[in-house]
Amino acid sequence: MSDENRQLLLRERPLGVVTDECFEMARTAVPQPGDGQILVRTLWLGFEPAMRGWLNDIRSYTPPVGIGEVMRAWGIGQVVDSRHPDHAVGSLVHGDLGWQDYALLDGGDTGIERVPDGISDPRLMLSVAGLTGLTAYFGMTEVGRPEAGDVVLVTAAAGATGSVAAQIARALGAGRVIGTAGSPEKRDWVREVAGLDDCLDHHDPEVRRAIRSAAPEGLNVVFDNVGGSLLDAALFNIAVGARIALCGSISTGYRPERPEVGIHYYQLLTTRRSRMEGFLVSDHSDRYTEARQRLLDWVADGSIRVEYDVLDGLEHAPEGIRRLFEGKNLGKQLLHVADPG
Ligand SMILES: NC(=O)c1ccc[n+]([C@@H]2O[C@H](COP(=O)([O-])OP(=O)(O)OC[C@H]3O[C@@H](n4cnc5c(N)ncnc54)[C@H](OP(=O)(O)O)[C@@H]3O)[C@@H](O)[C@H]2O)c1
């Protein structure tokens, strides 16, 4: 075990793109756990667009990361020293480890979860069995609620959440599931590996018409990760009684200023008697165990295919956020920090 703990601290808040210079690498001694604490070696870190929002000095559903603090990040780690009875040395845990080699955690913190024994690959806890998959699950089953034969559109369908949401819709019996994605490679993956019926290019200036061609009878469900003009193009194509699940709006860049991006076709919600509803995965935390089991069953029977996009080395963590906003990731963006001991 190294005696040095590298930590990426927030140096300055980004205005636009998250640059490497927004962070500084500190090197400190590896801390010793006190009573009730555990020391966790970071193995994997996950990246979510929300992390860009945590860098803004704006209070949201979670407080911003402070200047000089370790960047907040969910990860998988191995307990290397323990003074808490529930956490044996060697076991794997999932929680807010931050961008650092070692995290000193309160062993009783309910946010620290043991990676269940049945999970063959711990990366599943950062993707389909973690907040990503749970977001897709609750957004699709509680808000989108596809019925047999429905036509479903999922934006950012080659991304971590969208790919799972789309495959859930198919597993629930939707008639036709269509995605959007930004590159030919991603669209091939969505059709050929994830098995969606079609995948459209969201850069196409005629995407509104492309949706109309792909779904001439209209969209019954929209699961939207993107917002802005793509959401507008989807709204233009809704059927009567459509459900639009607002999962996220990555096209806004989650920058500190609230961009004045309007949607034009909201009046169709009235004439087509439809419902548009936002949701947060954390609203359903009492049902995570049940949802996770269902998701893992779908992975086991081949209904859900999971893809990872892996960076290597703690120093590359800022790039992990950038890749999401530049559309470079296919599947869940991860960063490998270390192997288990
Ligand atoms: N409601 C909740 O509780 C909750 C929880 C977690 C995440 N979310 C939201 O879920 C969404 C997906 O998150 P994720 O972690 O799964 O990320 P992701 O989809 O794996 O990565 C983001 C993807 O968004 C696409 N994108 C980026 N900028 C875009 C733009 N300007 N226009 C269109 N597409 C763009 C890119 O794919 P392309 O190549 O297709 O452009 C990129 O790969 C985000 O909006 C996030 O905020 C919501």
C-alpha cells in the first residue's frame, strides 16, 4: 500500500468547459482510521453530467463542491483498514469516495454500501445496478410507463442512462423503441448491440422530420436526457396521451448561468392531452433494492446489454466530465484508478 494519497481538489470553478486547471493535485499522507471509520482504496470512479452542476456555486438538490475540497464522485473501492464491525478488510464498497486514492469514511454512513456478493463485476454498481440504472428504471416505469405496442423515443440512447432506459422499454413490451445518438459508431451500437428498432442522428437539422418518419403514428413515450431543441423535436411528434419523462437536459451544459432555452411545441401537450414530468432517482430510494434486482435479472437474461467507456489514471478525472458533454463516451464513463489488492 502506498503511503501517499493523491487528491484532486477544486481550485477554481469552471465557467464553461471543465478544464484540468480547475483542479490541483494534492499529495498527503494516507490517513489512519479512527474508531468507527474505514479506509477505502479507490478502484473505479464513475462520471455523471450532474458533476458539472456540483461545480457551480449554486445550491441545488445537493450542495456545490467547495473551493479546496476533494471533488465529489461516486466510486467503487476496497476496504484496506477498518475500525467498524460492518466492514471487513478486503471487502468492496460503493459510495462517495471522491477523486482521491484513499477515502476515510464513517463506516456507519448509510451512503456507503457493500457491493452485494451476487454482483460478479463491481462496475455494475456504477452502471446498471447503481444510480444510472435506477434512474433509467424509475424514469421509465414510473413516468414513461410504456404499454404493449407503444412507440418510445429515448434521447442520448448510447449513453449510460439512455441505453438502459431504452432496453427497459423494450423489456416491458414497447412496440417500437427509437433512440438518438451523435455518431455513426454509437448509432450502430444502439441498433446492433442494444437492439433498438432505430437510432437517429440528433445533429441532423431535420431531426424533427426524421422522428416523424421513424414514428409516423407519433410517440407515446419520450425519455429525455438532452432537453433544448431535441426535446422540442420530440414534442412536435407526440401522440395523444403521451408521457414525457424529463430525466436531464445535458444540452444546457449545466453551466452556472441558466440558459434561456425555450421549447416551442409545448402547446401540443394540451391538444394531445399529454403529460411532461421531471423526476429525481432519489425520490425512489426506498425501492432501490427491488429495482436493482429486476435490473440485474434483465442483465442476466440478456435483455439489457451494458457498455463501459474506460479512462485510466486519477490525473485524467477532469476529462471524464468533459467526455460526457462532448459526446465522446459510449455507455457508462468510468475511470480505473487501481486494482484490488
Ligand atoms: N433525474 C435524475 O435523477 C438523473 C440521475 C442521473 C442522471 N440524470 C441525467 O441523465 C442524463 C444522462 O446522464 P448519463 O450519466 O447517462 O450520461 P451519458 O448519457 O452517458 O452521457 C451524456 C451523453 O449526452 C449526449 N450529449 C451531450 N451533449 C449533448 C447535446 N448538446 N445535445 C445532445 N446530446 C448531447 C452525448 O451523447 P451523443 O453522442 O448522443 O451526443 C453524451 O454521450 C443527463 O441529462 C443527466 O443529467 C438524471
